[in-house]
Amino acid sequence: MGHSLGGIVLKQALILASQQDRYANIFNATIGIIFFGTPHRGSKVADYGLMLARVPYALSLRDNPVLLEALKKGNEGLGKLTEEFKALMERGGKEVVSFYETKKEGVGIVKMLVVEKTSALLKSPDERDLPYEEAIPVTASHRDICRFASSADTTYKSAVQRIKNIYKARLGSRTEVKNEHYLVPHSVNPHFTGRDDIRRKLVTALIEDDWMGDEKQKRFVLHGLGGSGKTQISLKFAQDYKNRYCSIFWIDASSNELAQEGFMNIARTCKQEAQIESVKTWLSTKEHWLLIIDNADGPKLDVSKFFPPGTKGTILLTTRNPDFQKYATSGSYKVDEMSPDDAVSLLLKTSALQDQTDEERKSAEKVAKTLGNLALAIVQAGAVIRQGLVSLDGFCDLYSKRKKELLESGRQDSSVDYQRSVYTTWEISVRMIKDLKMDHADFALELLRHFSFMHFAGVDIDLFEAARNNTDSWVFSDIILKIPLIRMMISGWDPMLMAKALGLLVSFSLVTRDGTGAISLHPLVHEWSRERMPEEERVLAWKTTAITVALAIPLGLEIEDFQQRKSLLPHIDACLSHSTNILFSPGPDINDRMQVALNFSKAFRDQQFFYPGYRGFAFILAWVAYDLTMLGRYEDAIAIHEKRLHEARREDDDENIVGAMVGLAECYASLGDFQKAVDTCQESILKFQDSLGEEHGSMAISFHIMGRAYSSMKKKQPARKSFEKALEIRKRVYGSEHVGHIQLSLELAILYHDMRLFKKARALQDESIRLLQKFYGEENLNTVNAVAAGENFTRLSPVNALSFVQRKAKGLASTKKACQIVHSSEGEISVMGLTCMEQLAWDYYLCGALQKAQVLQLEVIKIKTEKWGKDHDSTVSSVDTMKKIRNAIMFRKMFYWWLPKGVLEKEWLRS
């Protein structure tokens, strides 16, 4: 090894040793060279020569002109020395490792690399990588490149590993031995594919690292989900490296009886006393043996009792329990899903499909992805396809309907690891958990049922704690008492029970936890945990899971409440996707399920503006009507509101009467009957302002709707008074910063702008955007749309015309983003979606992209005509906008035909 100029000394010495017989032993014994920052092509640092000159002086080499000339960058002698050394290395038999610095050093502000990468490598910049040289960057300066603080230093560890590698490459690791005993009862699957990363790690840890001798017994732990391929990887390792071990033995640790039988087989074969301890003692005196302990999964299993004492031998342990990594002395590896490429290759092999077409490979990719790239499931799928039970392209469709039956059909195979179906493999884990007959084991299985109806990733334990702590807010019923959190945590939240239950599931790799503690399941385990339940049990599990998630939903309006509801949305979506209409089906628990619907709706409605001022059945009707309104189905919404009004009047319920009237007024306004909307709002205010008070939520909403209606009728002053009254009531009741103010403020800002009150408009719009970002975040649809609309709020004049164009360009970008959000999240396009589309068309118009504006506006008119008819006010308004766009196109063709199209469209958009 040589640092800096020391590396040049090494090169010269080895060249001389190769040429002179008396030094030939040195040259022949050298199997590798490690350079640390050696300037093979010199250094551009002026003072570097002075610094390095001390080295030849100290080594009494001051008379060697080659070394002294090497102090200068680009020196001819140094170049000749380097090329001569490379020619020597090309003869083979030696490896080179070149560490190079990446941290500059110097005095004051003048800092530079003392030896640049191009000089620190034997390979010249215009040359391909040299087969004998490995280049390694070091985050250190030239001075510190080989100063190691401790044995934990990254560069130190890297250098040590390279020394090992060079040694192993020369000696061929351990010499081959005669294999006398190969007691492996199973053969590796003939279709074994990939897993190169795990196999390389096993070779490095168990075979290549043998250069240190018997300082410790080598133990490596493969852990992971059942069916991930741990046993097959072990079989492959035993098969490939049979001649590296005198003896290879196999112990099935899935039960004490099988483990005992395995040791007795060893005793009989090796003529030892028929006792486990005798076999272990005998092994402790022998060299070069491999003991594979498979299926060490039992939660109460002390697997260390199977380890022979002493430092000799190698043990490969497979387990579902990640905690067993504590027994590893040479490393461990989590065996997870296969890489997508390996999974596809394995499927095609096991399917016996030769000369696959591109379409077949695409179908294989889809099947592998559906099965979560899990080895056992893929092998069984391949067997089903090979047997002709289903075609490759038809597998996914059939699998969606008959999962368990399909995988069971493909379980017959020659190797042990594939004789069980993937479902059966996990059922064994469940059986072992049940056999514990302990509270935390029962709770673990209940949690697994809950997880199966939630999203398979990112389950936070805080969800369950919040649910348990919120049970007082729920009216107790029969179904509530069946919820595990309540049934098994009678006195309140029990973190110890939860920790022990989760630990048990983790120990079987049925679930995993990341660094934050979030819980995840393999997608196939997620499906299996639902499929395994009988229908009655599945329905009960869904109900208790839905109520648990609903209990975890906070109903407040603090920022933390919004964030918590947003984090629960994936689990709510998953829960609803598996409900099979349970939520609204008639029968028992209907009240609990309605409460679930209310809480779920609260989480979804954070994306909209809605004042939750009602309760019970009327409240549910209100939400249904609101959704119909958002979809533009105003007549249907009116029918719901009229039903609400009838029920409320029958019950003499003032709150629900005024709520229904407000809903009707909003629909009237949406249908263009603005006067009827105003009349309905005024009636509700006159009738109920005294009994309910002006500060009741419905009053502010009534004034809000009146403002909209007056604005549509071009009655700007009455509209302004109504909007300002609504906003004044809201701020008086809820304070200056409240989520309920935002939509009202946005509409009032637009009115101010139309009334040429530009400063008021801009201030109110900016405040609304700030609140949107605070409550919903910058990615929320309403935030994005508000930012786009806000770019209109500049008074157009010769002075600020350029500013207007620039602001519209920003507004265009924001509107496009809003449209993308809408289209990615909606099925049937909503009123908000149409608004975004029309705003984008208008922004294209203002920016000069007239053709884009025309195409998009035509689409808006088509959708509105289909929804509401060609005579609806909104459709007529859109047609008027279309006329403006077409007039602009005609004007451009008449007067600007001579200009290139890019000047009129592309350059505007770029600005």
C-alpha cells in the first residue's frame, strides 16, 4: 500500500523487482497494490512538489531523477513510469485498488484537490476501465485519505475488505474438500431463478470470509415471510457449494420432533451416539461442515439449543422471525419479494413457455405484479398455467375470482418448499399463534383481521390508540362490544398488549414495521387474511374495522385534525372498497354504520367546503343532496331537499327546515333561477333569524347564496352587501381564521375585482390562498384553483400590461395543475372539474393560445349540454365565451396572418 508519492515508490520498486533476479521473490509474492491518492500523472498544486520532496529525501532516494520529476504535473518521466507499470500489470496475477480524494484543501479561500481523480487512477481519462483496477472515491482530503479514526471508519473498512478480496482471489478462497456426508432431504427446484444479491452475500459471508480461520462459528440468518423462498435459497447454496464442505446436514426445526429426527439421521450416518448433545459435541471437533436449520419459526423456540458449541463450522438458519437475527455472527438477510425481472423469468420458466412473445411477457409481468412478486405464489401460478388450467393472459381475471382454489391447484411440485400452497404456509403461522392460547396471541389475530380491510401499507399504531380513546363518543351497542379494542382493552388503551400482539405478528413476518413504526403487509398476505375468513366472520371483521377507523377520525377543525383525517384516507378507501354494500344494507347495526358513514364523509369533505351543522338522518340526506349538487344533478338534489323539508316540518325541526331551504336555494341558483334563490333565502332569514339567532350557521350560508344570486343577476351592490354580511357573521362566530371563510372570501374577492376595487380584491384573494395553504396544503385542488384565479387580479393598463401577461402565464400553470388534480381524482366529472376546464380555456385565450382555448371550451360546452341542456344559463355563458375565442381567431387571421404562429402562441406561453 502506498500513499501519495509512496505509491510512485511502489511502482518503481515493483518494476525493478520484475527486472532483477535478486528481487524476483518480492515481485512474485505481491498479489495486489493499493494506492491512496497517488499522483500517477502529477499534481497541479504548485506547493505539492515541495511537500512531496521530503519523502524521497527521507527515503534516501534523492539521486533518482524519475521520482523528483514526478513532482510536476504532466512530467514525461512520470508518464513513462506509469505506462511501464500498467504494462507490467497487464501480464496478470495482480490487482490494483486506487482510492482517490474528493475533498479539497488549501489555505483561505484557495482550495483545490491536491491529486485529481484523473491523476489518481492508472486509467487515463480517454481510456476504458482497466480490468485489474478498482477505483474508490473517499470523502476526505489528500492529507486525510488514509488517516483512519477507528476500525469503524468507512474507508478503513473498505480497504480491509479489498485486502480480503485480493487474498481470496489469489488463493481461491478455501481449497475444495471431499464431501463425505450430504444429508439434505430435498432438492432445489429446477426452475430456481435469480436471487443473485442474496446468494452473493451468502458466499461472501460463509465462504470467502473463511480466510480468518476458526475465530468464530459462522452463523447466517435468512428471515422473511413464509413463501418468500428462504428454503430454496438454502438448498441452492448447499447444492452449489457441496464441495466446499466435508459434511452438509439439514435440520427441520418446524417442530421438536422433526428436529430430533434430523439429529438422529446425522448420528446414524456418522456413527455417533443417538442423542442431540452427542451429535453437537462431535460436530464441535470437526472442520468444514455446514448445518442448515430450516423453518425455525416457533415463537417459543430456543433455536440456539441446536448450535454445536465452539468456533468451528457454519450454520445457515431460515426463519420467519426477524428477532432471530440476534444469533447471526456472519450476517443476516431479509428475504422479501423477488425483483420484477426475476419474478417474470421464474413465471415463464415454471409455465414452460418457450420463445415468449412480447405480449406473453407483458402478461407475465402483470401476473407477477398481481402476486406481489412472491416466489412461492409465482411457482404455483406457473404450475397452474403449465397444467393448462388457465392461460397466461387469463390468469389475473380468474385469480380475482378464485384466488385460493387457483393457488392450491398449483402446489404439487417436486421440492419441499412448494408442496404447500402459499395460503397453507401462512395458515401454519396462524395455527402456531392460536396454539399459544394467550391474550396477546388472540389480539394479534384480531389485528390481522383489521389490517386485511385497511390499506396494506402505512398503518399507524396511533390509529388504534385514538380509536380506543374515542369510544366514549360512540353510543354503545352490540357491535361496539365486539370490537377487539373494547373487548380486550376493558380499562382503556393498553400499549403493552398492542406491543406484544404486534411483536408476535412481526415474529412470523406476517407484518413488518419500518423505522417510524408504521405497519405494512405484503399485498398477497393482505388478500389471504381476508380470503381465509368465512363469510359471516368476514362481515363482522369488516364492521368492527370500519368502526375502529371511524373512531380514529377527529371531528375538530384544528390543523392537526385535518392532517390526521388526511392520513386516514387510504384506510377509509380500502375499507369501503371491501364493503360489498355492507355499509348501507338494511339490518342490525344500521345506526353504527350510519355513524361510520358520517365520520368517513367528514374525512372526504376536507377537500370541499361544507358547513356540518346537521345531525342524524336529515344530515345524511343533506350530504347526499350536496354530492348531487357537486355533480351538477340539481333536479335530483332538489328532490332530496324537498324530502328533507317535508320531514323537518313534520317534526317541527327549525334547524333542519332552514337547512333544507338553504339547500333548495343553492340548487335554484345553480339552475339559473336566481330570483327564486333570493326569495327562498330571504324567507329563511325572516322566519328563523329570531328563533335561531343571526349567528346560526344557516344565516351566514343564506346571505352567501343571496350574494351569489345577486352577482349572477349583475346586481353588484346587493351582492356585495350580502357577501360582506355573510363574512361578518362568520368572523364574529368563528374568528378571523377559519376554514369556513375561504370560499366566501374567494367569491367576494372576484366581486370586488369586477367592481374595480382592485386592492380589496387582491388582499382578500391573498388571504384566502394563505388560509387554503394553511388548512389544506399547496397540492389541494381548491388551493391550486385559487392561485390560478388570483392571477387575474391585476388592473389592466398600459403601465402594467406586461405584468398582466406574466401573471396570466403563472395562472395558466396553476390552472393546468388544478385540472390534472381533478382528472386524476374524479370518475364522473364534477362542477369543480368543469370550472377548472373552463378557467384553463380562458387562461389559454388570455395568453394567446387560441386553438388550445377553442378545443377545451368546446369540450366544456359538450359536457354542459349533456348535463343540463343547451338552454341552461351555464351552457349559454360557455357558448358566449366560445364566441369570444372564435372572434379572436378570426381577428388574428385577418390582421396577423403574416406573423409566424410561434410568435403569437408559443412565445406568450413561455413568458
